[in-house]
Amino acid sequence: MSPGPVQNQHRAVPALAYRAPMTDYREVNRANWDERAQAHAASSDYGLDRFAADPQHLSEVVRFDLPRLGDVAGLRGVHLQCHIGTDTVSLARLGATMTGVDFSPKSLEQARRLAEQAGTPVDFVESDVYAAPEALGGARFDLVFTGVGALCWLPDIRRWAQTVAALLRPGGRLFLREGHPVLWALDYDRSDDLLALHTSYFTHEQPQVYDEPGTYVATDAEFTHTVTHEWNHGLGEIVTAVLDAGLTLTGLVEHQSVPWEALPGRMTKVAENEWQISDRPERLPHTYTLQAVKPSV
């Protein structure tokens, strides 16, 4: 992912979380994502080989939201924090003319290779999220797409919403599915069945700093860049940022599943690549889908 490492990224279960003074979070996080890009591309979790084998194959993340996404054929779209491009290529296969943006050059190497092997034309641009309007030459888009596990890498949610607004043409649409801020705030290391809030639900200026030696896919790779800087953003903060950026909210749906085993050993697979708390899943909003449009006038 990038600046949130782009992705359809899903954050690993944190081994350690603490507050730290602000440093250059982009350098810290870029090193982490650069090192993991090849392992992600090689993993069965992303299944890059399926894109080459089946011209109709779509990522599970995009497939989940097809009923809400609707027809994107003919739209000009940009995928912020696209990571290795599986969702970007999937949107292009649905007929959109797609550009993927990520701050990790190693991730984009894998994304370009995927698009070539899949036979699906996609442009990829290396850029921090906040610098995307300039990196894309002031282009305006019909669709701004952001996948799961992206916003936690960004310190300023209001600036993110302003960036989205700058990228949209009048009448253009924001489409976001993201891990719910309640999920991000949970204590992941409890040995009982209680769901307990451990880290902040709301945005703070200083990041939460995690030191996690692994990653969220199955791999034997060993990593040296293990520290990440992340932020949680409350749902009200996100919605308010979108509205203050001049966009009109058109949809907000909370889901009782998430596209990875967020709480290992405590979740049940309920659909392809969708997981749910095994015990009383209605207690927890797992993810949400938010849509908004830029007014035509």
C-alpha cells in the first residue's frame, strides 16, 4: 500500500503499539511496504496467477462490492493506495479506464507486472496520496476508489478528503470500503472471548507505532523493516471530512465481515475471503462502504 500503502491492504495484527513523536511516517511506511511487495505478489492470498489464467477473474475485494459499485464501464477511474494492483486491474476488467497510485515503487513494480500478465491495460503512478493531484497533472476522474486497509496509513483525514475532491470531476464519485475504526481499535491479543477497545478510536496527531515482524499474508520471508506508523479515524471524522470537502454523501453501509482473518482463531469464514467474528458477530461492525459524489454545480 502506500501512503496508506495502498492496498487493498490489510493491517497485520500488531505485536506492539505505542505513541511516539512524529517522524517522517512516509519513509518508515514506504520501507515496510517496499520490503513486503514481492512476498505479497508471491502469496496465494492475492492469487496473482488467477488473473493471468482467467480473463474474467476479479479480486475478492472488488467482487464483494459489485452490488454497490454498479456499472463502471466507460468511467475514468483512479485507485488511491493501489499496492500491487489487484483491485485496480479488477476495476479495469469491469470496463473502467484505470490509473493506480501508490507511494511504494516496489509495489508498483509488481502492479505493472500483474497488469501485463493479466493483459489488462492500467497506468500506474508513483505518488504520495496527498500529492496525487499534482502527480496526475491535474486530471479529473469519474471515480476515485480506495480499498480496505488504506486510511490507517494517513495522518490527516481531512486532507485526504480534500485530495479526493480535487481528483473528482463534477458528478464524479468516491467509492471506499474500509476496515471499521471499531475493528482497528480492538485489543487483538486477548485470550478470552471479550471484545475490548484497546487503542484510540479517534484521530490523534501522533501515530500509533507498531513493530510487527511478519505481514498479513502467508510467507516464509523474513523482514528487517518491521515498524509502521498508523492512525485510526473515527467514522464521524471520516464522514465530516467528506462533507466538508464539498462532497455529497450517497451511501454508508456497515458490514459484518472483513476480507481477512482480523482476529485469528476467533473468526469464521462466511464467504470467499470474507471473515466474521464467530461469537455473536452482530456485536461488531467489521467494515463499511462509503460513497459520495461531487456536485455537478
